[in-house]
Amino acid sequence: MDKRVRFGSLSSIVLLLAFIGFAVLALFPLYALMLASFKPAQELFRYGLNVRWDLAVMGFENYKQIFLSHEGSAGHFFGWYRNSIVITLLYTVICLLVSSMVGYGLAMYEFKGRNLLFTLVLVVMMLPVEIIILPLYKLMISFTLINSIWGVILPFVVAPLPIFFFRQFALGLPKDFMDAARIDGCNEFGIFFRVMVPLMLPAFGAMTILQALQSWNNFLWPLIVLRTTEKFTLPIGLTSLLSPMGNNYEVLIAGSVLAILPILILFIFFQRYFVEGLTVGGVKG
Amino acid sequence: MPTVVTDSTKNKLAGRRRSKLNMQIVAPYLFVMPFILSFIVFFSYPLIQAMLMSFQEVLPGETRYIGFDNYKKLWNEDFFQALYNNTRYTFWTVVVLIPLPMALAVFLNSKLLAGRNFFRSTLFIPALTSVVVAGIIFRLMFGELDNSLMNSILHLVGIPSQKWLQSSSLSMLALIILATWRWVGINMLYYLSALQNIPKDMYESASLDGAGPIRSFFSITLPQLKPITIYVTTISIYGGYAMFTESYMLWGGKASPQGIGLTLVGYIYQQGFEYFDLGFGAAIGITLLGITLVVSMLQLLASGMFKKEA
């Protein structure tokens, strides 16, 4: 009853209206993008990005061009999509495997240099990678990893934030399980993969989302490493369409919609992991 | 390992146990090996290289040490412009992206608001959008055309069309709006999880003592939110000084008019990959490192101070 009175009060109505306003502001740019993706590019040049419904000019032409045309940027689009998917999958799988191992090792074993290593993890976490991109670029040249997906993946695949997160998570796991498994004849890696990884699954959920999203949206490093059009990932490819001549805007706009669509769909199903994954940094605070 | 092979099972067991013990000593190093390798190859080595390069003139095929020349070159208008842009951007993101998400979280946490889960998810959705796609949208919204979204909003209140991305203050406004749109949901969630960790009985005893909601907010909520505020401020400052993609998107990777969109990382990128002056680029990077270290020190001081109070 208390609740009903509160919901009806003037302040709760004002609050609700305010939040409806915020929600509209949050969704509005995406809505405008989606609407533009159904309009020809000339409309965009003549009237800018707007929210006018004009059924006379709207249609699926841009999407048809992306899906059916094999020429120009439309022809490259699914190649970029595939590159993004391949890099995101490889990066996420390897990153989770190695960073869970490192985090677990730091949490569960006493060994010389452990505290030093953990401090180094924190140091890497704190320094922006942009400081070292030029020497890292030179290093990629000497490894001949320029213009290769491994050049995009390898330098950052052992990521400090997931290591930190897995360590914090593993600290809460019972160490008695390790001894029990040892008595049963399990070796150290068997303990990790068969006993501990299943216990760490919630951490894997949050980290999968965080790392996959980061990789999918990553910009600066792939921009530096990937040099030819057919090797581009989605963000790099889309950016390359922002030419002043603007003959590629059909692909640019509809392609942007297609780039965020899978993430929005995944978000609907795995909301909890998204929220956990993206606010993980807060455990530091 | 047993050197003599015998039939005795006792010996075998002892040997196995010993190798297992060895394994227990070696295993942790194997677990952390990926980090050690990656740290040496992809972090320490490039970092040392960056420091060396900043004292070098790096030409194809030959490098030579030129002392502090690269750092002396930093004394130029472009660098100050970039530093000014980053500082201004960082200042405004902190001013907007701390109180606004905090207020949203406080209301989302209160029973007064209906549909809280829905609003939480909706306000979070922009954070899923990549900076690239967000940049494409906002670049078009802030277009110069009379009919572009921002200009038509201006017309509603009787202001004529603006060339948003040609003016220093208007383009800064555009960048801040873009950052706010994309980032408010994440900071809001940080605050929300911090709010949910405040013990309820603190509020109960406060209201027994006759404190109203506003008084409770200032004497309970705000102090309890201090650690997360320090954290959010720190990542905002890091992010602000390392900002690159947002401005790259708004000006399409080209030089912005009078350098209004130039950032420190953009300057590194320009010097390194457009002018191939790697030494100078490295010197900018090391300067950015210095800024980051100062910020970290301040953060440590601030959180240390909090510990004394608590």
C-alpha cells in the first residue's frame, strides 16, 4: 500500500517523465541512424541526418546494395564483417584462456616474485597503450605482423584487466579443493581445467562480454596494423567510407546499423553479463 | 626422479610424489608465463624503445641521438593546442560525467521511480555503440546543413544554423555531448552498484534521528560514494587525455580547422604515421606518460586520504 501511494505522488510522476525524456535522448541517435539507413544518400546530403519519415523515398535499397552488390565498398563489407568476427573470436578465446590462467596462478600459489608480478599487472593496467604505439608498430614490422590479424591480436591478448578480475575471483575459491584433487591424482593443470574453471564460470561470462565488445569496437591499433582494404575490420572499414565525396554513404549508414545490431541482440539476452563485464573496473574502487 | 628403476612400488610412489611436488613448484610459473612473456615483449621493450626514441632522430635505415631536441620541439603551437584540447575535454567530461550519472543512479535506486530496470537498460544501450558508429552519427547530427538535426533544434528556439565542427567551442560542445551520450550509462552503473553496497540501516538510523532525504544524501550517500567517485574521476582523466577516436571520427581523420580537434594521441598518430617523425612522436608519448603518472599519484593520494577518514 505504501508503494501505491508513492507511485501516484507528484514527484514520482515528474521523475518518471524526466526518465522517459532521458531514455528518448539515449535511443534517439540510434533511431535517427536506423531511419537514415532506409533513405538514399542524396537525402542525407540534402537534408542532413533527421528524423523525418518519408515513405516515398524510404526503402531497403542500401541493404540490398550491401547484401547483393559485389563491387566497391559494398563488396568489401562482408569481408570486414568476417575479419571482425574472426579477430573478436580469436582474441576473446585466447585472452580468456591465458588471463584466467595468469589470474589463477597469482591467486592460488605462493611463489617467489608473485607480488612483483601482480604490481606489474597493475602498472600495465594503469598506463595508456597509446604511449607505446610507435615502438610497438616498429616491433610489428620486425615480426612481419603488419597487415595480419595476429598483429592486431598478439600485443594485447594478455590483458591486465581480465587478469586482475580473474585473480580477485579466484581468491574467493576454496583452496581445499586443490589438495583434494591432488590426492585424487590430478596434476596442477588438471586441477585448473577440471576443478577450478567450472567454478570460475561467472567470471568468464562477464569477461567474455567485456573483451569481445572491446575487440569488436577496437579502433586505434587495428587502424595502425591493418594496411589494405580487404584486411580491414568493421570500424576501420566504415571509417574509410567517410570520404568527402560521399559516394559510399549508403554502405556507411546501413553498415553502421549492421555493425551494432548483433551487439544489441546479444545485450537483450545477456544483459546481466554485459552489466557485470562493463562495470568490472569498479572492483578496484 | 628415481635414478634406479626397481620393481618396488614404494619407490615408484615416492618418485611420483616427488615429481608432483616439483610440478607444484613449477606450475605457478607456467601459469603466469604468458604475462611475463607479454610484459617483456609487448610492454617493457616498447616502453624502453619509446624512451630511447624520444632522444633520437629516427630515419629509415639510420637513427642518431639528438639529445633533448625532440622535447624542445614540443614547445610549439600544435602541441599546446593538443594539450589544451585534451585538458578542456577532460575538464568538461569530469564536470558532466560525475554529477549527472550520480544523480541518475540515485533516482534509479529510489522507490519513487517506476520501471527502473527498463530505464537502467535503456540508458546503458549507448555504451554498446562503438566510438566509430557513434562518431558517424554525431558527425551527421552536427552537420552544417540547415536541416541537420542540431541546427533544426536551434531553429526551434530561434537561433540560426551553426557550423558546428568549424568552431572551437561548438566542436568542443559536440565532443562533450558525444562523450556524455556514450558514457553516462557506464558511470551510472558504477554509481548504482556503489549505492547498493551502502548499508540500509545507515539510512534507517538517520531517519530515526530526524534526517530528511536531502540531509541523508549529503551526510550518508555522498561520503559513501567517495571511493567510486575517485575511481570514476581517475578513469575519466585517463580517458580524456588519451582521447583520439572521437575527434578522428568528427573530422574524418583529416586536420581540423586551426587544430580544434587535435589531441595528444592524434598528434602522436600524425607525427608517427603521416610525417614519419617517430622520435618526436615518441617524445609526445613520453609526455603523455608523465601526465598519466601525475594523475595516478593524485589518485593514490586521494584514496589514501579517504582511508584515513574511514
